[in-house]
Amino acid sequence: MKKLILSTALLLALSLTFTSCRDTKKAESAEDTIEKTTQAVEDAADKAVDAAGDAVDTAGEAVDSAVDAAGEAVDTAVDKAGEAVDKAADEVKKQAEGVKIKQ
């Protein structure tokens, strides 16, 4: 009976020794991996936000350029239309003077 109790005590002591000395590196490396992954996701999100902001800025600049170009085209068209009206008015005046002289 004494041997049975001592054997049981020895087995318990050995089992506690091996289970309490487990390698905790796996748990630490898993935590490190989670932290690195979280940091990588945050960095990727920051880069995506920056890229979206740059795209919005570029689109805004393109719209501004298009508005300026359209304004210049309208101004040019108005100038040319004004010149055409002036030429037509001059031609009408010449025709009217020709009619007055003949009378």
C-alpha cells in the first residue's frame, strides 16, 4: 500500500512538472502575429484612405480644368459670334448705302 501511494505521488509530481513547464512561445508568437496582422491592416487602411483622398483631389482638379476650358470655349464662341454679327451689320450698311446712292 505504501508503494502504491508513493508511486501515485511520484506520478502526480512528474505530471505537474511537465505540464507546468510548457513552452509559452507558441502563445507569444500567436499574439505577435495578431499584433503584426492588425498593424498591417491599419497601414493598408491608411494607405487606401490616402489614395482615395488623392483621387478625389485629382478629380476636383480635372473638373476645375474642364470648367475653365468650357468657359474659354464659350468666350471664344461669343467673340466669334460678335465678329460675325459685326461683319453682317457692316455688309447691311454697305447695301443700304448702295441703295441710298442709287435713289
